[in-house]
Amino acid sequence: MTSTLPPVLSIAGSDSSGGAGIQADLKTMLANGVFGMTAIAALTAQNTTGVTMVTNTPPEMLAAQIDAVFEDIPPVAVKIGMVSSVELISVIADRLTAHHAGNIVLDPVMVATSGAKLIEDDAIAALTSKLFPLATVITPNMPETQVLCDLAIQQGAGEIDYENGSSIRTENDMVTAGHLLAGHFGCAVLVKGGHGTQDASDVLVEPNGKITWFRSRRIDNPNTHGTGCTLSSAIASHLALGEDLPTAVDHAKLYLTGALEAQLDLGHGSGPMDHAWKWR
């Protein structure tokens, strides 16, 4: 008797401490019932207190990894995490286009929790011009949404009237920003509200204008390393299982909430979550 699982590919960096990046993606995919595969875009030396060294994968090696996966076990969905160079972004866009990849979930990792920008402007421009058009959904947090809105406005997408000032602060601002980005870049946008002051609710804005809110309370847990990686990988997993986008996001949010509620405590900084909480 044989069996099969929907295969899902993660294109991201490796986190040596296991809480984010490729490692978090594989754990998430396993926990959500799919078969995880990887194309490693960068090696990092990091732990819960920070990143001490990053080495990008040579572009030809990243291309070879993607080709090897698609030529043998074609993924039903693809998750793209942090990619910091124009050359690697171009390789990913080229190979995913060549292999007709679908169900692409892109986590545009650009801004740290501290507010520091993690990739250069030319890489952001390449990300938005080469990978956003291929994406089913992008999953920016509020600071990343702000950066993307500023870029879209510079590119002629129009203006935004924020409710209280010149930045995204309220739920109405999140919706307005989502509409601007979905209309300008042509993909669905999940604006994550975890950086807000009230709850951790997210809003999905689709290119057709449909809005879906995902309500969740803020969990009192300082260990949030890898939340963005985990959510985007869970969404890709549920898309691979055949769910529509709002349902996939809903199930991914429930999984992430459970991983945070498990209150795993490892390391001296912002530690990882318990990706296997369902089995504890």
C-alpha cells in the first residue's frame, strides 16, 4: 500500500537556531500535513539574540536546487522567505516562471521588529517587480506594509489618507493599504496586525476587492521568533491541501496561535515557538 502527501517548497534562508527560516518552514509543513522541501537562499549564523553572519547562496546553486525539486517532486505550493539580493530574486523569478509554479506565498521580510530595514532599496524594487506578480498572496507586517505603500505611491499608485497621521495605525488604515497594494501589485495582500497596539488581527485584501478579517487576541508571549515564517509556510501548506485562500489563512492563523499559546521558552532572547504543539 502506498500513500502520498502534497509537496510544498520553501525558498528561504537557514536559521541555525531552528526557530525561523527553512527550519521553521519544514516544521510547520510537517505539522500541517504536507511534505516540505527546500531551496536554501542563504546561510545564517543566528540565535534568539540576533544574527551574527549571513552568507548568500551562489545564484547558480539556488537555481539548481529549485530545478532539482521541480524536476522530480513538483511542489503544489511555494513559500518564499527572506531573499536579500537582486541576483537571487531574479533567479527565483526565472525558475518559478520556467516551472509554471502556482500557489506562491511570499513573506516580504524587509523590516525588523525594531524598525530597521533588512534589505536594500534595489532588492525591494526587484522583489516587487519580479516576484510580486507571481505571488498568490504576500504577507507583510505593518512596517513592511508601510514601506510597500510608500513605494507604490512613488510608482504612481495614488495617495492614502491615514486616519491619524501619516502612517498605518488603525484597522481602516490596514484595509486602505491592502487595497492600494493589491490594486498596484496585482496579488492578494494579508496585512498582519501584530505590530498594532490592540489585538493581533490580520486582514486579507484580494485583487477583486474582497476583504476578510481574521480576528485573534494578542497572546502574552515574548517568544515570537519565526512567527512570520511559520504563518506564511502554514498558508502555503493549506493551499497545497486544496483550500481557498481565506480558508488557508484562517487555518494557518489557528496553527500559529496554538504554537504561541504553548509558551515554549528557549534561549536568552526572543525564543522560538512550539511547532509541534498539537502533539503535546
